[in-house]
Amino acid sequence: MLTPMDIHNKEFKKGMRGYNTEDVDSFLDGLAADYEKVYREYSELKDRCEKIQDKLAQYEKIEATMNSTLMLAQETAENVKVSARKEADLIIQEAENQKKQMLSETSLNMSTAQQDMDKLKAQTNAFRAKCRALLTSQLRLLDDMALDEANDAGAAEPVELAENKQE
């Protein structure tokens, strides 16, 4: 690429009746100044373009990283949801199993309590019957004793004893 210095240092051969050297030199000086200005702008623009391309590359890397991070976050979120569902299902299943076990135990306890209550009723009835039989036998014994005493005394049966027998 032609540099401004190349233009400035360029010399032409002189021939007969050639161009006016002052006009050519003056034109070349102006051309060299303009070209130098354009060349500097070009260099600056080229540098800016390289910096922008570097930044663009960095942004593209960041974008790629963010996309992969987002994808990973979505996968993780989905995995967490699946795990949470599985754990919830397990908790529900465990609760249902515990409920069944508790119902079974409660039913068994109620059955046992009913059997115990039936036994207690039977024992109570048996106790009442024994008490009734004992009391009845005791009353007969008392009546018999009173009758024996009345017979031993040779007296007629007292009025009270006769009344008790009727009852």
C-alpha cells in the first residue's frame, strides 16, 4: 500500500519541456497531505474496527455462555421439578401407607377393645349372677335359721317370717 511518505518522496524524471516542477511539487504536496489525512483516518477506522470486532467476539462469547447457562438452568429447573414430583409422590405414598396402617391398627384396637368390653360384660353378668345366687342363698339360710329358731322355741311362726316368705 502506498504511504504518504512514498508520495512525498516521489521524484519524476525531468524531460524536455515536461511539466512545471513547481506545479507538480505543489500538487504532490497537496496530494500527500490529503492522502496522509485519509491514511490516518483509515488507520484509525481500522483500529476502531478491530476493537469493535474484539468486543463483538467477547459479546458473542458472553452470549454463548449465557445461552449455555440458561439451558443448564432450564435443565436444572426441570430436573428439580421432576425430583420434587417424585419426592411428593413418595411422601403421598408414604402418608397413604401410614394411613392404612393406622386404620388397620385402629380397627384392631377397636376389635380388641370390643372383645375386652364383651369379656367385662360377661364377667359383670357372671359376678351379678353369683352375687344374686349368694344373696339368695344367704336369705334362704337366714329364713331357715329363723324358722329353726322358731321351731326350737316351740312357738308359732312369727308374723314377720311369714311375710318374708311371701315375698
